[in-house]
Amino acid sequence: MAEAALFSLATDTLKSLATEIAKPAGSFVFRQIKLLCSAKDGLRSLEHTVQAIRAVLLDAEKQQWDKEQVKLWLKRLKDVLYDVQDLLDDVATEDLRRKVTPGNKMSKSVRIFFSKSNQLAQRLKVANKIQELRKTLDEIEKDSNLLNLERHPEETVAIGRGKKPEHPSPDEKIIGREEDKKKIKQLLLSSSSSQSLSFVAIFGKGGLGKTALARLVYNDGEVRQHFELKMWVCVSDVFDVNSIIKDILKKAKIDCQGHDDEDLPSLLRETLGRKKYLLVLDDLWNEDRYEWSKLGDWLEGGQWGSKILVTTRSHEVAKVTNAKSVIHDLRGLSEDESWNLFKKNAFEEGEESLDSEQEKIGRDLVKKCAGVPLAIRTIGSFFYGKKKVEWLRYEGRELLEIPKIDEKDDGIMKVLKFSYNHLPSRLKHCFAYCSLFPKDYVYDKERMIHFWVAQGFIESRNGEDNLEEVADMYLSELLCRSFLDVDEKGDHGEVLTFQMHDLMHDLAQKVA
């Protein structure tokens, strides 16, 4: 959120400067300061400089990831903008103090003149501070030219008033996983194991769609009928046995309130006993056999044919859960599957035809995504609704310089950052704010909207828009661009809850 927060600070500073400049000439503060300098002219100069600096913030945010000089420039700018805000706060406070000082006009003037805060030296200090800040900001603006920062006009959120962007559900975007689904499904429905409870692990690097594949199998009609009890639990980084047991019981619709932690294992065993169950442990990271054994022992006891499906980025995790785990190694999409997924996200249904230039640009971009669905979806969503002239701007730029994606996910992060860089600043605020919550967190839409509004992230263009409705449009835009994923919809298709992919969470933390 570095650039987004700084962009907001610059915006707030401009508003504060405009407020002070707009004060009547008879205002006490300006009447005093004008004895020593032209305060309004000084503040106007500050306003123009801040406006010019704000125009290069978007490019500075992109370059700071790789250039230490730009990082230092942004830090200097932030410090001086806070100094400007402090000065304006002092000026406004003094003006307010004068207004609330008791007595008639003459007695007020006498009190204020002899007060400690309004002596001649204090007025000189304020006047000198304005000149000092002007000089510092002018130097920062000059340095922006030396850093070759590109100037951008005032950016706008790409959301029309009224109708919100449509976003297909995740299941509608799953392409090229038919064979993978078939194999996982066979493993879950098979009862050939020598154990009453057996394990299946979907292994692969981040962004390949392990969770999406597991969800596809989990919601399959045959799978639903095969298992008496189905539970889905997100585990992620923190492997806390009691918390996981509570989540399992909750998904099994068992109320564990009023039970001590000591009661949880027996309550779990009682819930699973004599039932053929399917438990999905999504995004499992624990590689400690001892920690797993605390949970694993209590998962025994189900009816023959019970299964635990694990999604993980680590082969060691699969071995820790069970030495006889069947591991399904998930691979990237083929070139044709990748291209089809890109088109699915970049175009409206039925509008997937494009000329040779667009196709060349698109295929080059897709190739750099190395078959990773999350990267392809994100890039495709970025081009959604863009005209040919906008496609041509990205020929040979940025994304095409990304090295081949490797097992460390570094290349994927660069792909995601490409799309993040092109988010409107206001959307960057909302996206980065989500990093304050843990991975696999289920965000309640209404609650998050209220948080965004309370933080001041939501702006009305004309001063009359309902901020909650504008925030809802922001959310729809983030969903469309694949920065967030729909978790649950209401009866009329409205989004109730949403989640954030682990890699998107990593990105949000990095930019925040």
C-alpha cells in the first residue's frame, strides 16, 4: 500500500491546502502571517508542487521495487508531506483557538497578542516554515525529473456508475482440469485401500489451482452421494490442533461451545465414528510429524472408505500426514488450455475474436505465465474490456521481460505485480487493507465495505454518491480482476463473502 497510502496523503494535503487558501482574507491567522510574508501565495505554491509530485507517484511505486533511489525519494516525500500536514494543523488550531477565546473583539485581540503561541517569534516561525517546506518540496520535484519518473494524469476508477462489473464464478473459469478431476475422483471413490482411512494429496506450486481442483471434486454429484459426511477446512500457516478440530466440528454442524479444549478430541471422534466421511484439509503446510500425530490419531474411527484430501505445496507435508498417501502432482496448463483460459477472462462470452496483432500480444503474455492459471486469469482480467489501441501499449513492455516462472513462485509474483501496478490507486488501498487479515480468511462483504469506508478509502466523485455503493463497485472490480475470489453468493447472485488466494495475500503484504 506504499504508493496508495502516499497518494492518499498527497490528496489529503492538497485538500487541506485548498481549505486554508480558501479562508477569507480577514482570517486571524492570515492577517498575522501576511505581516511577514505572502502566506496564501506560499500555500498556493505548495499546492502546485504537491500536485506535480502526485502525478509521478504511480510510476515511482512501480520503480521502487527495483530501485533503492526511488524508495528513498518516496520516504523523503512522505516525511515532508507529514510536515506540511502538521503545519496546516497548527494554523487551523490557532484559528479555532482565536474563535473560542472568550470576551469581546478587543479583549480577544489583547489576549491573543500577549499569548505565548502568538508572539512575533511564533509568526516568524510559521512564515519561515512555509518557505522551508516550499524549498524542500521543490527539491523533491526536481529529483523526480532526475529519476526519470513518468508523469500520469489523474487516474480514475474504471467503474461505470450504476451497473457493477460481472464476474464469473470460479467454477466457470476452470479449464484443462478434466483429467485431473477424473483421477482425484477415482482415488476418493476407491475402497481398495488396506486402511479404513486413506489420504490423497494434491501437490503443486502456488497458483496452479490446487484448491479449485479440490473444490471441483468436492462438489461433484457422485462424490456428494458417496460420502455421508463432507467437511472442508482451510489450514494454512498456523497448525493449531484445537482450532482445526473446532473448524472440522463446525463444518460437521456440531456446536462445540461450552466444551473445554480437553473435550474436543472425544467430540470429534464421536462425530466421525461409524460414518464414511470426506475431509478436505486445504493449504496444509505442517511438516512436523509430531504435531500432525496429535490430530491424525483423532481422525481415525470413521467407516471404511473415509478419505482425507490434502492440498499442499510440499511433498514433505503429504508424507507427514500418511506414509501411504497417494500424491497427485498437478502440472501447469498446456499452451492451448492457457490460451483458452486467457480468452475466457479477457473477453465477454461470444466476443473472443481478435485480430492477429492482439492475438500475438496475448499469446506472448500467456507464454510468460508458464501455464499457471492464477497468473493467466489475472493477466486476462487486466485486459478485459480494453480496446485494441490499449493492447498495443503493452507490446514488448514489462511483462515480456519476466523470466520463466520457476518452482519458487517468484515469476508468478512478478506477473501479479504487473496487474497490481495498473490498479487505480483507490483500489490498491482496498486490496492492501485485506493483508491485515490472516490467510484463508473469509471476508464478509458488508463488514469489509464498512471498514473501507471508515478508513477513508472510498471517494465520491460528485460528493453525492452513496459511499457503500461505491465501495461495492470497488469490490466488484477487484473480483473481476481476480485479486479477490467469490466465496459465497446469495439467492439472487449477490456476493456475500469472498476470499483471497495465498499468493494474492503475499502480494498484498508486500505492497503494504
